[in-house]
Amino acid sequence: MKHSLGILAVLLWSSVQIFAQTDWYNPFGKGEIPVQGRCWNEEIGAKYHRLPDRAEKVVRKALWDLSCQSAGLYIKFKTNASKIQVKYTVTSGFSMPHMPATGVSGVDLYMKDADGQALWCAGKYSFGDTVRYTYDNLTYPRQSDKGNEFCLYLPLYNGVNLMEIGVPAGSHFEFAAPSKKKPVVIYGTSIAQGACASRPGMAWTNILQRKLDFPVVNLGFSGNGRLEEEFFRLLAETDASLFVIDCMPNMTEDDRVGLIADRMAKGIRILREKSQAPILLVEHDGYMGYRVSDAERSRFEKTNEQLRLCYQELKQKVDGLYYMTFEELGLSMDSQVDGVHATDLGMFQYAEAYSRKIAKILFP
């Protein structure tokens, strides 16, 4: 009995020692909130939400609930640690039938090297009452004493609570302040939110953020990018460098197609009352089963026809209005999981198309 108690004591002591050797950092500790990829940062405060609390009384419940998911949020920090741990809890189920737990509920870490290139970090993970990711044996070619900058992307389809980032005791660690640059603000659907990326870094908005090395705000809401006046009024509060309106995948229903022109015109008018930032309208990316189904082709082509007519009329009246076509998006046959939502290949193709278009608008 004494022998067993002795072994237990040693194990407990070892656990305490291991825990004591890790310094844990809460993004919502003291100082400026380091969460990036959202507007209203100070107003939202210590929550991994995308809209301020007052929006709950403005938008439909379905949209509000989705805004409490952390899609597109990211945290940058600098460290020289050889090991980085991340632990947090989530608010709902880990996965969906067409999207894995690593995309729905996981995090994703990238290191920026001395040349400014974003390098993916492969981590070990476990999903339980607390989700844990461990990035071990990290090395830093040509690092400074403070190490390199990291970018941690948060879950795409889950809410996050109680997140901490741990490094070995004595390692340098500091959160990066949010960028002061005006962001690209994207209003869209489930595809913009991140369905169905295998991990958060593969959502096209996050790929775009890395490719442009520029702040991007993800306001994609699964099934709820419906061009509603109430949301455009919130959107108009943001100090964007560019507004992207990519809502056509949620406007294909027969009772919505006829609303496209009126809602878009009203929304653009609301934006122009507050901002002169460029506005990019985007066609439906297409249901990739259309090659063998005329019905599928008709469903997205009718929305694109309406959007194109709307753009032709509005561009005569609105300065700084741009347009991206189905052909410019250029998704390939294997770019979707279910004929609607993007695979990682589709996400990459989306980001490629957007980066080309946005570069011409913002960095001619």
C-alpha cells in the first residue's frame, strides 16, 4: 500500500512539475485585445464573437447565433519557444457530416519566417471537454532573440471559450496588436464562413489574408447571406478598405431571386451613405454538378443574371463599384464536397481568384 501511495505521489509531483514548466497566456488578459479579423474589436471585448452584442436585437436569431462562431478570427503573437500549446473549450459539437472536426472546431497555426513567408505548423490534437493542440520541436532559422511571428486561426463553425496559449517557462512570448490597416470586409454565405475546409487555415478568407498579408474580416454566415437591410447598416459602420458582397449562393430560392436587385441597390446605397470604399459584387460560384444537370445550372445562372443586370444599372450611378464573374472565380469540377461547399482545392481556387481581383482594385 505504501509502495502504491509512493508511486502515486511521484506521478502527481511529475504532473505538477510539467504544468509548472509552462507559462500560459490568455488573449483576454491585460492590455489591448489581440483578436484580429473582426470589426468592433473594442466593443465586442472579451468574446470570440464577430458582431457586437447590440447586433443581437438587429439581425435574425440564426445570423446572430452564427456570428458567435469564430470564423475568420485570428491571433498573432511572437515567441522563440520550441513548443507551443493551445487549449480551449467550444460551445457545440465538434464536427458535421460534410466537414471534419479539425475544420469545424480546430485551430491552425502558421509561422512567418525571416523572409515574410507563412509556413504551416503541423500539430497534434485531441478533442475532449477541452480541445488541445500541441506544436512541438519548432525551429527558427535566422530568428531574432524574440523568435518569429505566429498566426493562430480559430475554429470556423464553433464558438470558443477560455482559450490559453502555453510556451515553456522562460520563453519569450508577446501578443501582437491588431493591424491598423483598413480591412477587406467580406459579407457572404457558408462558403465564406469556411465550409468545408479541412482546417481553419484553408478557409479561403484566411488563405487570402496570408496571400495579401493584409487584414481580412469574415462576415460569412451559413445560409444567411441574404442582402438584408439590417445587416447592411451594420456593415456600413465598418471602416473597410474594400467591401466584398458574395451572397448569391443564398439567393437561389425562387422567392429570393426577385429580391436581388432591390436588396442590392438598397444595400449599396446604405454603404455609400457612410463610406466611399470600393465595393466588389461577386457572382454565384456555381454548383459543380451542373455539367450533368441542367436544373443545377439553371439554379445558379438565374441568380447571376439578376446580379449582372443589377450591376449594369448601378455602375452608372455608383463610383467604385466592381464585379467578379463566375468565369473569373473559375472553380474546377472537383472543387466542392457536396456540389455546394468548397473542398480545400475549391478554397484555394477561390482565394487565388480573389487575390488577383483585389490586387487590381487596391494595389494597381
